[in-house]
Amino acid sequence: MQYLPIHHENTDPDFAQLSEFIISEMRRLQVPGVAVGLLHNGRQHLAGFGVTSVENPLPVTADTLFQIGSTTKTITGTIVMRLVERGQLDLDRPVRDYLPDLRLRDKEVEATVTMRHLLTHMGGWTGDFFRETGSGDDCLARYVAEMAGLEQVVPVGAIWSYNNAGFGLAGRVIEVVTGRPYEVVAQELVLDPLGMDNSFFAPADVISRRFAVGHRVDEKEGLVVERPWALARAANPVGGLCSSARDQLRYAAFHLGDGATPDGERLLAPETMAAMQTPCCPANLGRQMGLSWLLREIDGTRIVLHGGATNGQLSAFLFVPSRGFALTVLTNAEEGSMLNDEVTKWALAHYLDLREPEMNYLTLSDEELAVYAGTYEAQMTTLALVVEDGQMIVRATPKGGFPDVDSPPSPAPPPSRLAFFAPDAAIALDPPLINMKAEFLQDDQGRVTWLRTSRLHKKGDRG
């Protein structure tokens, strides 16, 4: 397989170095295809590498369609804020004011959860709920009806935990207040005004264009295509958009601006744009949560970001408002998460001189490690932490549930060592879990109760 630039635009020496780094990471991680877009000093740089599929290979270009996964949540957030400005939504009114037939397991939450809770992942119920409810215009209504059975894990507004189902509910609210399907509203309020004419929700629109398929590395067969390709239509507000690196830079340029399109059309007021990028609540591992955007800082510089993962496709998306910088990386293999992380670090360091602090590992005794040992349960994964020869080991057991609640689990990954880099915070050291960070949350009595990656995993009684 040739990991060579296929489509390279507006290059300069710095971007050529980034391209070389991407190619080396593709070879190291066995990622068949990557598209990258970068905006810096007012100049746009785009490139494609490798192929769309190992079974039916086409060169990846800046216009190849990838599933951007949960980066779509920020599209949903942008729609909501447009409706807020139009007076059709209020972030702090109960969702039930818009959906009188909303049914949730916890009746207090049912009566009080707001759109702000949904956009900030503070609903508190089981978030990883994926359900195929058909391709009709009633799919989101049917999806939300099934949310009535979801467990309320923590009280609404209590603890941040990534919540896919909350954005499905937000998508349904959009439909009800506008009287139109979510995808139609997204097209009218976001995609069309921003000139994102190569971004689509429907597989029927994608299939006639050049698009990527997901992959994973099999120990015996090497790179294999992941199936199924399409997500359920009900997942569209959660993570259903297919887009290109070029279109993603258009989207980034808008959110770097003051709420106007390149044609001068005002989509959002500057203060609304700022509000989306302002912390609303703490997220995980020192990050903050804005309105649909995750926020972090390096050396006092705010970075606004989101990413996405579908069945073998990964997206990274970030911008730095104070520096006019944006980056999107689209990959078509599960191992792309590592590539995206490394490319992001390289670009921030090289272009903006923003470097994450060096990680210093703590030395903990067996007794100190034992405090964290145990089995931690979440909807889609069990994490078992054990102490072996003075080292914390994590074993992940997938439960299935994606892309549909009835989907079987994927094979369990090999175990990984965990190293603590701060009190109550650890990182996985071995592939494929490498660089997965986790933090441990304690109850009022100082007992470790939760392990939080982006999802909450509740500690059980088993060690």
C-alpha cells in the first residue's frame, strides 16, 4: 500500500513536514487513509494520503467523504443556538416544555432536564444508547421513546459524563420546534449557509461520491474492513454527518469568526459564538465543557475541540480562537485515534509552540494501587484493574451496543499497564489502549466510586 500524498494543496515547508509525519504515522499504525486540513495565518492547507478502502482502493483527497462521528454534535449545538436566537428555544427551560410526551426513568429528571444539560453532557442517564429505529422521519421520535428505559446513573447536572443519547434528544427537540426533520434543519441552518456542499447525512447521497470505509487491524488478516458502514438515521444528531477535510475547514473558519458567513450573512451574534466557547461546567481530566464544544488550555491558550469515532473511522477537529488556527484530521482505521493524537500534538507544537507539559509518572506502593483496583462497569465496557508485580494492569471487556444496542461486542484488546501521572489520574501505556487517560472520582467518604475516561464507569465489589 502506498502511503503517499495524493492530493496536496497550497503547501509550504511546514505543511510538507506535517505531511511527512502523517505518512510515517500511517506506516507505523497501519492506517490506510488520512485527509488533513489546516488553517494558519489566513492560509488553507489540504492534503489526502493513502486509500479509501483496502478492498476497493481509491486515492484519498481533500474532498473524500469520511464519517466525522461526534464532531456532528457541534453541528447540533450550532443549530440549537440559531433557534435560541430566533426565540424558538430557551437553554434553561425544561425540555418537557417542548416535548410534553418526554418519558425518562427518573421523573424528577424528566421534569427538569434542560437543553443546556443536553449540550453539556450533564443529563446523567446512560449515554451510550444506539438504536436502529428505521429510516423514516419518525426515527428520532421512536428513539426518544425508547430512552424511557435508560438508567439514571447520577442526578441531572451532578457529574459530567459523555452522553450520546442527550444529543439524540436534542435532535428531536429541534424537529418539534421547527416542524421538520433534523437533517432538513441542519441543511438550512448550517450546511448551506457555510457552503458545506460536500457534507451529507444520507448514505444514498454519500454512495455516489468518493468516500472512506472504516478498518481495523486483525492479528491474522491484517487490515480488514469494518462493517456495517452506515449508522442508524436516529444517530444523525449524535454523529451521523459525512464530510470532507475541505468542508471541515469551512466549518472551522466560521467558528473562528464572529458568526458571519464568508458572504456576510449573520448566522449567530458574536456574543452567542463566545458563549458556545465559554466554560459551562468542568468536564474530565482538567477540560471544561462549553455549549457542545470541549475546551482545554495549554500555556493559558484556549483550544476549542471535538472529535468523533464511528465503526473504524476517527475524526479530530480543533481550533484556537486567539491564534486563528484550525486543524481537522480524518482517518479510516480504529488505530487512527493514535494518529490523530500524535498529529494534533505535532501541529500545535510546530505551528503555535503549544506543548503539553511533560508527563511525570508517580511511584505508588502496592497498598496505594490497591485503592484503585476493582471492576468498573459502564454501558459498553467493563474495565478490570488489578495489581500485578507492583504494576496496575487494566483489562477491557467490550459489551457491544454499537452501532446498535443489539450489536455484538468487538474482540477484547490485550491488557495494558496503567501509570499514574497525577493523584487519581492514570494513563494506559500499551497499544491499543495506549494514551487512554482515566481519572478516579471519590464519594464524600473518600472512597473511589467512579473511573471516568469520557464515560463514567461505576466501581463494583469485585477485585
